[in-house]
Amino acid sequence: MNTRQTNRFRFPLTMLVILATATFATGAFDASAADASPPLPSASTEGASDVSYDTAVLNGNVDPQGAGSESDTKWCFEYGTLQSGEYDLGSVPAIAGDAGTGTSDVPVSVQLTGLAPGAVYRYRLVAVNALGTGLTSTACATQGGQETAGSEETFTTPLYTPPPTLSTGSVRAVSQNAAIVTGTVDPDGSRTSYQFQVGIDTSYGVQVFGEAGEGTELQSVSLELRTLQPGTTYHYRLVANNTGGTTYGADATFTTPIFPTSTILPPAVAPLIATPTTKIPSARTVVKQKAAKPKKKTKKAKKKKTAKRARKARNTATHNDQHTGGQR
């Protein structure tokens, strides 16, 4: 009786062990498989750049940390005033940026505008992936997802400073291969740098930098250009930058001349007889001079001639009378 009972319960127990072993082998109760999810994205907040009295550029890096669709990562910067103790000014950009998927850093940046001069701001980079099941993240205007916030950074906007005043000047000493471009810069009291931009069109392409100091008067600046191409039109302009902003001068142009072409001429043949320096009158001129009419005599000359004839007549008459009287 006892043997039968033992055999009766041994069979079901064996079946139970086999079923349990098979169930665990299939992984139906694998807790690690049930909780599997993509790794959190990483967000690294970097320092701000191009900070002026009313603008700044926020920078950072985002790593989605995965290649699957659930790792598609959005990003934004949360910012606010330091005095508020929170990110009271919201997040930018208004539509979250997309870092995509992958396992390497993606550089991201956004510009802030409308800031107050002389104020301190706080900010951080936030990244949210696409895994939204059971997660309630609303950062960067997203609906769910795994969220990672970078470290907090701060920057201070300077007090208002006016941008530099400048003018693109004229060009001088233009030759086939060189020219000197000029201009004037007024730093308006802030440390100012300038640059001449030069090229064959308005995209320029060549930039040469200089320092204008931090004075409050116009300064003349110039740049000698070399290795230019003959017969080419060049564009140039003057640009200056300080903490108050960047000022762009007007575009100007000049054209380098071409090299003159030379023509080889045969040597001149000297005449056998030198050309006379005294003008010899022609035969026609001589004939005209001979045929010229005599000049008309004046009344005085006529009267004088008449008187001379009268004296001659009287003398002749006296002579005849004397001769006749002698014969008588």
C-alpha cells in the first residue's frame, strides 16, 4: 500500500520538475529581459560663447547612447536668471533639437537674444530619448522618454557698449600685382579688433586681422596687398568687432591694370640730304610776287612829284630863253 502511494506521488513530482525546468529555459521568467531598456542619453553642458550685452550662444554635446529607434534623442537648453534660483525663462529652441541616434557626441548650440545688460544667467543642457513607456518627462516639450540633464553653467552679460564705428576707405598705389586698401575705425572706448576682407567677389575669402585698441577717436588703418593678378577686379571691405557687436563696412572694388604689350619697330632710316631749315619759296610764290601791283602813291607824294616837274620845266624854259637871247 505504501509502495503504491509512493509511486503515485513520484510521477507527478517528476513532471513538475520537468515543466519548471522547461519554463525557466525559455526565459519566460527572466527579470533582466523583462526590464531591458536603452541606456540613458548623455548631456554635457559647455561654456557660453559670443556673449554680448544682449545675446549669448549656449553650447554642449549630446550622446544618444544607442542606435535603435528608442534612442532617438531630442535636446534643449533650460535657462533663467541666477536670482530666480530656477530656469524661469523656459527652454530653447522652441522646437527641440534632434541629435538622432548613435553612440558618439553630437555638438549642439543655440543663440539667446533679448538678454539684459549686466545680468547673470544660469543654464543647462537636457537630452530626452524616445523611450516613453511609463515615463513622464516633459523636458524640451517632449511627451515621455528617458531624460538626462547636464551640469549647470552660468554667464554674465556685460554692460551696454556701443559697437565700433568704421568706414571702408579708398585704394591707392594700384599696380599689376599690388594695391593698398584703407579705412578708418573708432573703437568707441572698447578694445576693438578689425579685419580687411578681400576677394574676387562679395564672398571675399581672405581675411587679414589687426588691432584698433580701445580709444575714442578715428584711427586710419591700411593693408598692402601683394601677389595680385593683373587685369582682375577685387572686392574688399573693413569689418570691426568689440564687446558691443560687429560693424561691417561697405563693399568697394578696384581693378589691377594689365601689363602693356610691346611692339618692335624697324629702325628709322636717316635721309641722305638733311631737311633744310629755311623755307624756299616755290615758283608760284615768285610769280605772284612779280605780278603784284605797285602800291598807290599818297597825295603828298603826288604833290611833291608835281612840284619837281614844275621846277624842271622852269629850269628848262630859262635855259632855252638864255640860249635864244644869245643868238639875237
